[in-house]
Amino acid sequence: MRQIENPIVVYKQVTKAYGDLNVLKKIDFKIYPGEKVVLIGSSGSGKTTLMRLLMMLEKPTGGEIYVEGERIFPAIHRSEKKKVHQIKNDIGMVFQQFNLFPHMTILENIMEAPVHVKKEPKAQAQAYALELLEKVGLSDKADAYPSQLSGGQTQRVAIARALAMRPKILLFDEPTSALDPELVGEVLKVIKEIAQDGSTTMLLVTHEMKFARDVADRVCFFDKGVIAEQGSPQEIFEHPKTERLKQFLNRFLNTGKDEEYENA
């Protein structure tokens, strides 16, 4: 774990409730610059909620969240709200669903946010978009439309689109869950290459355990709204301490779920 530098993300006693359902329970959690953190756990354990709070898609019920030392929740003063908006542009997210604009070409989809949100010159945005398409193995699809792509290709475009904003923090929420099994490997391979090549801080939610072992600096096991166990991939996967984690790993590691990833 990289704990020499100051953390880039800090959750302090963060809670999130939906009515009587407590999804997150007083979470204290830090992420360090350049760190690749993978969240694992059963559905409904709080993983995606933690990520959506950082993306500012939802607000916590209690506690505080900081990014690069700036408080994003709760944002009380007008000056804080302005900073929060700036910080949001430094966080990219790849969702389960691809959400590309169907009426735009692949190149236009990738250029849209840099040009209209970050006000980049079109020529600069286009050059970087083409570079990213090559990075994700789709340089021949610049003029195609989303409907002409497979699910795996579309998700790779969504990854390129997130990278186009040059985010300091990149979030992945089950990026392969909506894909047919034979397409999973190509997407995980791209994410692994990004994790290995770049200094971008990454937070990933996945059920692909072998992939998690390969890309993570740290793995956090969520159970019923708390981080029940965390450590290096070796500690989590080879020396689990809690019975809940042992049961979870037995269920996933014996399914062959990562076979497409290994064969990609």
C-alpha cells in the first residue's frame, strides 16, 4: 500500500442510508495517488455506493469526503461548491452500461466532453481521441457509430471516453457485468494495460477475482456496509482472515468466472 504520500481521497466516518437500510456504516477509507484499489464483496454490500459518492452521483447521509485535501461533502459554502465542480472534472467513471451517444460517431463521442466541458481545442481533442482509440485497439472504428460495435468494443470506447478527460482518478463499476462472457476478456485486458502503464489512481468494483489479483495494489472486502478486511492481493486471496471472506472467495474462485480473462 502506498502510504508515503498524502492520500488523494479520504472518507471520514461516511454513512449512507436509504430509509431504514444502512448501506454504508461509518466508513473510514483512504486512497493514495497512483494506487489501484479493487473493491470486492457480495451484491448490496456497499461497494458501488462508495464509488457513486466519490463520483458525486449521490450524497452521503453523514460523514465527510475529501479529494486532494478539498472537502466535497458536505459542501456548505459557495466557494466550496465551485471547487467541487472543478474536482468532479478530474474524476472519470466507466459504468456497467456504456451510455454512448447513438447519433455521434465513436470519435465524436470521445471528443465531446474535452471540447464542451474542458474547452479543449477541437484539433487537440481529436488528436488525443485518436491516440486513445489506438490504445484500446479500435483505431479503425473512429467513424463508426455505437450501433455498429459489439458490446466489448463499445465498453472499450467508454473507457477511452473516460480517459479523454485526463482524469486523476478513474472509477470502474463492474465494467464487464453487461457483456457476453466471450467479450469480457478483451475489456479486462485493456483495463489491466491502463493500470500497468499509467499513474492514474484507480478504484474498481469487480467480481473477476483473478483480474483483481493482477491489477490491484490493495483489495478491500465489503460485507454488510463495512470494510470487513483489506490488504494486498496476496493477503486477501491467499490468507483471508475472516470466515465471510473465505466463503466469498470459495464461491467465486471455484466458478471459472475469469476464464475469458485468462485466455484473452
